[in-house]
Amino acid sequence: MKILYIHGFNSAGYGEKINHLKKAFGDENVIAPTLPYDPEKAMKQLEFLTDAIKDKDKLIVVGTSLGGFYAAYLAYKYKVPAVLINPSIDPYNSLKDQIGPQKNYKSDEEYIFTREHLESLKNYYVPEDRLKDIKNLLFVYLDEDDELLDSKKTKEFFEKHGVYVKMYPGGNHRFKHMPQLIDDLKGRLNNYENWKV
């Protein structure tokens, strides 16, 4: 089984969450690219990897924040299971105030996040009326005290479509419950073959 990890806005393909996944599932089974800041270029890379891996091995996509938004889209398009960690459900609106000069807090890359980049995110929303069709493929994990995204709103959004949601008390946007998430996820891997649409 392979895990494709998708980092969030202004992050990179390395860090504590990825280390937890590698420890649990093996370094060789966790693919964690550092993605372009341009959503269209990022999605082209993610679609290439998803398509290349899913037919050769069991694949789980794991995404955090903006990466969770991307992961939901990949689950919808490719019918692969996705774990969404403190996911953004509406990045077009939550990232509006990020238009302008940016600096990636991990890689120190400097760039301009443009209106065009923001607009391109509209291409990757899963139609809300189709979420019920992939509810068995989505697993949402939240830290209740996420300071950037409204965890209660996110919980309500997914639960009304029948998606599995687990919220941990405390924590923050960077998510502080990876060991607990992995324990919960491993328990669900026994039913991988039942994760179908």
C-alpha cells in the first residue's frame, strides 16, 4: 500500500506529519512531493502520481488543509480513498487575503500568489451534491482548536453528507494528533476492500 501525502498552502513535502506516516507505514511507501504553488501545476503533478500508482498498488491519499481540499478532488476523480486532515472546504474564499507576495515557511521560496491562482482553485471543488457518492472513500480528522479554519463548520459540512469525521479536542491547524489518527486509520485498513463508491 502506498500513501500520497499532500501538504498545505505555503508548506512542503517534509515535516512531522510525514515522519509519523513513514514510521507507521514505511519510508518507501510514503510519497510526499513538494508541490508548485500554482494550483494547476500542483494538480497536474498529483493527478500524474495518483493515476500512476492506483493501478499498481493500493493507494491512500492524505492531505492537510489545502492539501485536504486537493485530496477530496482526487478521491472524487479517481475513486481512491482520501484522509483529510484539517481540510479547507472553501479555499477560494479562505485564501483571498493571501493574494500578493508570499514566502513558503518551510522552503523560504518567495513568489506572488495571484488572482489567477486563486481563480484556478474553482476547478477542483467536488460538487456538493456528489459528496454522498464518495462518502465511503473520505475520512476526515480535525483538531477542534484549529485557529485558521472553523473545525465545527467543517465537521458539519462533511457529516451532513454521511462522511466519517473524527474531531480531537484541543490541537491546532498544524494538527497535533497524528499518532491517534494513524491508530484509527490502521483499524480501518482492515476494511480497505470495502472502501468503494
